[in-house]
Amino acid sequence: MLVAGLGLVAFLGLTGYALDQAFADTALATQRERLQTYLQAYIARSEVTRNNRILVDEEPPDPRFAQPGESGLYAGVRGEDFAWDSPSALGRGLPFDLRLARGEVRFDGPLPSPVGPIYRLGMGVSWEVGPEQSVDFTFFVAESAGNLEHQIRVFRRALWVNLGGAGLLLLLLQIGMLRWSLHPLRRVIADLGRVERGLAERLEGPYPRELAVLTDNLNGFIESERENLQRHRNTLGDLAHSLKTPLAVLRSRLEAGDDARLREEVAEQVARMDQIVAYQLARAAARGHPRFAAPVDIEPHAEALVRGLEKVYAGKGVYCEFDLDPQARFHGEVGDLLELLGNLVENAFKWARQRVLLSTRALPGAVGRRPGLLLAVDDDGPGIPPERVPELLQRGVRGDERVHGHGIGLSMVQDIVRSYQGELAVGHSQELGGARFEVRIPPAG
């Protein structure tokens, strides 16, 4: 408001100064033209006598020339040994002593005089009185400078009063416009206060489109903070669930009592547990998937995971088949890929009767853009009724309470998929007849 007010004052000040100068110049030019008219009238009404004197018509072009005293208009003629003054100029001692050449015109002022400052217009005139004989005279008309100054004062008073009123009106209008235009921001601040106090979940709007990007980003930040807090709360549960399979492998190998392979298996599974712990701790602090990530080859990680699960579920005789697209890659963290594969494949091993199918497909995107990924896990188990799918995707819910587990694996998968702007679909497997879990991560936009 201060900057806008100063700018308005400066603009109106410069405008007023320019108008004032323009009016003063116009008024001065108008006065000169008026004096020129009076001077031409005097010259036209004058004639030369035989003794080379000027005879001026007694009827002046303006009655004020005939008024003795300070009438404001004065006239005079000067020649060689000749002087004539209008009744208004008699005895005033006006500066009519200038000699001008024939046709020369001079406008001066304001000049000091006994009657005050005046504007003077003089013209040199030459009358022919015989063959190759002429007489030179200088005609003068003058007007008091007070008349022009009075006009300028009246104009200035009206100008600054009107400009001041217009400036005040514009300032009030500007205040109203600023308050109206900033009202959505005040509403955003109020809504943020409600969110901080827990009275609202997000900024609801509607807001002007100029603020839409800001409010959308604020909503994204609020949701990200909530997800981050929830991620911290779920870290311990996720960590415990992630360590379940390596512990089961260790348990089965210890029960088998194969000392020759035991140390190798223990070392491998302990290393994996250490990797899982590091990944889950990093994931708890992360705020989303990396936007720029190197592509990860899926096949070696899938093979290592399946080897461990086949040992855990060796008693069931379940085996896993691969149908992997060689062009398919996972663009993200290796830990996220291991979580997706581990939870989905283990879930399939848990419910399958004999067969599990892991398949991948590359989803082509725009030219020069990162492709997407379709990852699916099928089994030949009993399948999942469609009405139970939303319930199973909730944290802590298990498909069958008699089956060992924590009920958070699918919820973890869903969280990871959402962080990559993907979708998790659960349906019927056309290949094996059981359940099908399909992860679709779209190509980069």
C-alpha cells in the first residue's frame, strides 16, 4: 500500500506539474495574441499628420485603454521627437522607450513598472510620407501581469483540488481492490489455521486459479507430512514383517541340520535381514519414490527370492515359473522392488496348491520418456472373492487367521505402489485359476 500510494502521488504530481506548465504557456500565448490584436487595431486606426505626427483614433479597441489610473491595459507610440500615451498610461512612466526597426516585433515580460509587473508587446512601423521618404514609429501595448497570474492561480487551485480529490478516490479504490484481491490469500491463511488446529484435513477451497498451484502444493505437502508420520509409525511393524521370511529360512535350515550348508544359508539370510533393516529405516524417513532412478533388472532379484521361498515351502512342493519381459525394468529403489516381489510372491506361495507364476511386461511411454512396468503374480490357490479385496488390502487383516502372518504385507505393497503413482489390482487368474495380483506402474509423464 505504501509503494502504491507513493507511486500514485508521484504520478499525480507529475501530471499536475505538466498540466500547470501547459496552462501557463497557453495563457501566456493567449495574452500575446490578445495584445497583438490590440496593437493591430491601434495601427489600423492611426494616421500620420503633415508635421509627421501620429493621430490616433479616440475610440480605443478596449474601454480600459481610456480609463485613467491602473486599468490594466496601456498603449503608447514613440517616434523621433514624438510620444503618445493612452489615457490609462498618462503619467505612469511605463517602459515605452524601446526603438524597434520596421516590422520588428518584441514581446517581453513580466517587466517592472510603476504600475507593477507588466507584459509588453512592441512593433516597429514605418509610414511613407513622400517619394523615398518615411517616418518610423514604435507602437506599444501592455497589460498588467496580475491578470495572467490571477488566471494561473485560479487554474492551479482548481487543478490541485480536482487532482487531490481524484487521488484520494483512486487511493480508496486501490485499497478496496487490494483487499478484495488479497481476500483469497486471507482465506488460505484461515484454512491453514483450521488444518493446524485439527478442524480440517486439507485446504478445501474453492480458490482462484492463480492460487490453485499454491493450494494444491500445500495439500500435497500436508498429505506428504501425514504419510511420513504414518510411515514412521508403521516402520516397526513393516520391519518385523520383512524379517519373517529370512527367519523362517533360518529356522528350516537349522531343523534340517545340514551343517555344511548351514553357515552359508545363515550368512546369506543374515545379510538379507541387515539389508531389509537398512531399507526400512531409510524408507521410514523417505518422502516418496525418487523421481530420477536407474533401471533395476528384475530377474536376478526374483530368482534369489524364489530360491529362498522354495526352501521355506519345500513341504508343499510349490514351484514358481517365470514369464519375464527382457525389456521390463523397475525404475526405483532396489529395496522397493524386493518388498513388492517378496510380499506378492510369498503370499502366492502361502496360498498356492502347487504352481506360482511371476510375469512382467514393459509399458511403453512417450518417445524419450521412461517406460512403465506391469508386474503380476498368479497362483493356483482358492482365489479371493471380489468383496473381500478391499478388506484384505487393509493393514493388519489376513486372508485366513489360521495361516501364519501379520496381515500387513499387501498393505505395504499398496503403499509402495502408490508412492510410484501406480495401481494394485487383485482379481482372478486366467492362467492358473487362483488369485492374481497385478501391479501397474505408469510410464513417466
